[in-house]
Amino acid sequence: MWTVLIFAIIAAVSAEPRAFYGEKVFRVFPQDNNHVQIIKSLAENAKLDFWFPDSVDLVTAGRNVDFRTESHVSYDVQALLQQSEIPFEVMIDDLQDALEKQRDSNIRAVHSYEKYNDLDTINAWSANIAAQNPGLVSRSQLGTSYEGRPIYLLKVGKSGTNKRAIFIDCGFHAREWISPAFCQWFVKEAVNSYGRDAQFTNLLNNLDFYVLPVLNVDGYVYTWTTNRMWRKTRSVNKNSSCIGTDPNRNFNAGWCTAGASSRACDDTFCGSAPESERETKALADFIRARIPSIKAYLTVHSYSQMLLFPYSYSYAVAKDHTELNNVARGAVSALTALYGTKYTYGAGGTTIYLAAGGSDDWAYDAGVKYSFTFELRDTGRYGFALPESQIKPTSEETLLAVKYIANHVLNNS
């Protein structure tokens, strides 16, 4: 009896999501190589969680670094930064407080476009919106995750023959909750705009949009149940107790070179081979099979307010660089016009940092010319704890950029 009770108590405790009381997010400004080395030493000894850039290997002098510290080392880290005279600011003083404020309410009975929805709610929504709009939306299963969950894909557009398509995916990195929120918003706007908004109606009549609300379904569930700051997939790694692969380092585009790690415990782990993850292979297989029709690939991430295009795995200039740069400029201009949100744009490697194995570079090399990565709001004030109050404005402005790109694709492919 007591044994059963003890196990029940342990199970109840372990089922509680990890708390982040007293954990801080610092923004540090390394001025020289000495500062960089101090941050690298800290990373090793204090187990820092890098938010921007997403790996200690990418820290360089002259560029700000955002990282999270666990509560028991937060003040030691702050003291060391002060002693070392490295400029810094505390972006988030208590992460748990920020995460509790991120969501207006923990009670979630129904789907909402202005709330963060868990995976079950998103899956029920995708089935429902397809059932209610059979002439415009259909749902299929892209594949199955490592833990056996279905990965659902929506096709949005009026039925027609030989239509060109745009592929939009969200939810690569589990903790980037604003990303799946945008994909849901996009589908809602498509459905509500058809027949009412001439531009959007024209797009839906002439293009198909494949919308993948959450690619990394296992990781996303894990951020709701266990650890809100989880990034990777949830696959088991051979000869390691560390779980998961970074899905956006797992594509065959300069795989496991700059900006990707071969260490299974790292957040940027590239996996055992390109497309080693069921999720990334399902995505790549789908696009490969439809290369003639898929003209654009848009992958939605957060945070830093950037619109990036190939290449990220090297500093090589893409053959379509000039056109991609012009499209990015126009898309960013459309986005900024709504709320004045400032976005940076350019080739990934030079604009943000080198990151090999990304889906955008892979799609471009596979033959999808208009390949872009969105890094949504914000620039670090909230980071991955972006409040629900920002879902609507973020999605509204991003939609303008996506429509700009879609119009360009319609008229130029």
C-alpha cells in the first residue's frame, strides 16, 4: 500500500512541468576575444542555454549574445560578467514569472487564434477547419514522429489542375511557440478572406498552400508537459543518454559543418546522418516528390525579426541572390508598414550566422528557388516567452510579408 502510494507521489511530482524560478536571461555584449573566451568558459561550467545565437560555437566579438542561466548560478554569472567588465543587461529577471505572464490563462477549453494551443487542440482544429471548408482546405498526414504521433498537413487553395504551390512550415524548434500560432492564423485568414479579399482570393485560386502547423510534434508536446525550453526532437541517440536532434541542422545542406554540432547533448546536434529524424525525412520526401510544382518554401521560426534566404551553411552567394534579396526587401517593407516592426533581411550566413543543415538551404538546392526563413518577433525582450498579446500583431504583419512573396511567386514562376 505504502509502496504504491510513494510511486504515485513520485509519478505526480515527475509529471509536473519543470519550473524556471530565479532563472535569468542575459544579453551580453562581448567586445573582444577575451570576452568571448570568458563566455565560452561560462558555457562549459554553468551550462548556459543559448537563445541567440543558438550555440556557444557561434559567439563572436561585437555581436550580442542572449543566454539563460539556471537559478543556482544566475548571481555568480552576473558577478563574473561585472568583474570581467563585459557589458550586459538582464532581459528577463525571472523566467518562470515571464512564462506565467506569457499565457493569459492556463485553462484551455477551446482553440483560439490569439492563444498558444497545445498539440491536441491544434490537431482537433486542423481536422475541424478542413471539415468545415471542404472546397478550400484538406488535411493529410505528412508522416509519423519518433514517438508515434501523426504529423498533419493542410492543403489550402481552390482545387485546380497543374497548380503551383507554396510550402509553409511551423514548429521546427519546440520552444518557438509563436511559430505554430502563425501557421494557424494563416489558415484562418485564407478561409475568411476567400471571396472577400480580392488579392488573397486570387492567390488561393491560382496557388496551393501546403501548411504544416507543427513539424516537431514530439518536442512541442514536451514543451507543454515537461520542459518549456526544449528545442530538439525527442529521438533516442545511440551511445548517448542525451535526447533529440535539432531538426534544422538535420538536412543535407552542408550537413554537420559550420554552426551544427556532432555532440548529441548539444541543442544544435545535427543527428546521426542527414534526415535521420522521421520528421525531417517526411518533410524532405514530400517536397522531393513535388519539386516541379512547389515554387516557394517558407519556414517560420523565432526570434530576432529577420527574413533570411540561402545560404546559411556557407558564405557562398546563391545564384538567385539579387532576386531573393529584392523579394525579401519588398516582403519586409510590407510587414513593417503595419506596425512599424523593424526586420533585417539577407542571406543567412552573413545576416545572422553560419548554420549548416537547414531546411531552407536544402529546399533551395533541391530546386525551390523562393526559399525563405522567417525569424518572428521579438528581438529578445521576451524571446521564447513572447506573450499571447503579441500573437495577433505578429501574425497580421507576417501575413503581409507571406502574401507579398506569394504574389511574386505567382507572377514570376
